[in-house]
Amino acid sequence: MDSKETVVNDELLVKFLHGEASPEEADAVAGWLELEQNAAHLDDLERAWNAARPSATPRMVNKQAGWAKVAAALEDRSVAKVVSINRFALAWKIAAALVVVAAGVVLYQKFSAVPDKVMATQQNSERLQLADQSVAVLYHETVIRYPEKFGRNTREVAMEKGEAFFTIAPDKEHPFIIHTPTGEVRVVGTAFNLSVKEGQLEVGVSEGKVMVYTATDTAYVVAGVTARVQAKIIQVNKAVKANDWAYATRKLTFNDTPMEEVIQILEKTYQQPVNVSNNQIKRCSLNGKFDNVSLEKLLTFVAESLNLSLTKNDNGFILQGEGCP
């Protein structure tokens, strides 16, 4: 690997916007954007880019012609000013680096790069501590492959299916890469949830930022944002559902959340059945924050808040009462 530092200039930024930056170049741009004045410069560049090509498709534009148009538009700020730019959207979705993947690479080749120590969960979640002190909490029916010791340049694992919450130990010199059947995730040090199900990859970021990429698309995803990958296309949403990974953190927040949804979240988090004696209970809603409390204690709070009673038998917990109209 070439250790020469990547220089971030306007030509590279246009390449980035065009979708032709390599993962290393995109990573360099992401670090460069941490300075406010640099982010403002990229805003100007994107305004000019949009002004020069308002109806073009990003990955179909001729690179040299595109650069010429952008350079001309940069000289004419009056053109740039009429193009609206959503800075919030830019901050939350910096899509566009085209990852170059060798033709003919198939799934087993990606996974073969990772030694075959395997953890496969069944009905319960399990905690896996990796050689670099990174931690993955695996939800049930999850399969992950990992090495006993990481390589010299990168830290790589392969997640074949399921769901896991990763807390990655910071190490800028050795990126952490997760291979999945749908796409790849590259990070330095952060916390995020990763789900691989039915041909779809979903990444919800709790802390820091991650790079999600496929053979044809790349996106940076920061804290509070979710990325979904299907058919090699990445879609980025502005909000995460932190309750989705409460199975790992045991932190739950409900804001007028319908009880039907609350019950689904609790069953996933605690992996125990929660039943109701009356479907009217599912029409109620719940408010509250819970940090590392037992399911029984949480349900006791629910029962008291909604004027219900709580019982427990061999089939799990049961909420009983009239419910809500």
C-alpha cells in the first residue's frame, strides 16, 4: 500500500463529488472536512458543481468537462448564488466516492481474507472481544468470522448474517473493515449497529462516523444517521432508532411510543415474551428513559403508569387491564 499522504485539492474534491474517489481518497476528504472552513469550501464547490450541471447524473458526467464547467462556475459567484444548497443534507450525507472493486471478485473471496474463527449465536446475545480490544455484541442468529490476531495494515472481520453492535477501539493507522454479503463498512474508532438480513445491510451510527461502500456507491454516515444498502445502492436517512440496539446497550427511550411498538422493542432487547390480556393495551403509549434496568422492573413501571397489572408465568410476562380507547 502506498503510504504517501493524500493531498486534498479542488481536483480531488470534484473527483469526490463526481463519485470517482477511492476509499482512501474519500477518507482523506472526510478528515479534511472536519475543519469548518474546509466544509464551507466544499459547499461553494458543490454549488458551482450543481450550477454547472443542474440536470446531470453524477456518475455519468465526463470528468474533464465537468471540471472545466466547475472552474468556470467558481469564477462566476452570481451563478452559484442562485443554486440552493441544503447544508444539513450535505453534513448528513456525503455520498459519492466510487469504490473500485476488481472484476470477478465473488463473495467467498471477500470472506476468505478473514481467518475462520467463528462465533455463531443462537437464541441469546453474546459478547465478543476482539484482539484489538474492540467489542461486538452479537444478537441471536448471528454469524461472524474474525482472526485471532489482526494483520499488519488493517483489522478485518466478516459478518455473514444477523445483527451486531460494534464498539471499535480507535486506531487511525489500522482501519477496521467489516465485510458483509451486501457491502462493506470501514471505520477507525466508533460505535454502530450493523444488520445483515434478506439481502439488505443497515448501519445505524451511535458515535463517530463510518464509511459504507459497495462496488458502485459510497457514503459517510455520522452519529445519529442510518444507512441502508440494497442492490448495491446506499440510502442515507437522517435519524436512527437507538432502541434498535438496546439489546447491546440496555438503554431505552420512549416518547409517546405506542405499546405495540414498545412490546416489540422489549422482546428484542430482553429476548423474553411480553403478552397482553387485552389488545386495547396496545393502543396505549409510553414515555420514559431506562438505563440498564431489568425487564420486570421496566414492565412494573409500565403497569403502574397505565393502570395495569403485571403477572409472570412460564410463557413470559403478561400485562393485564382495560387498556386505552
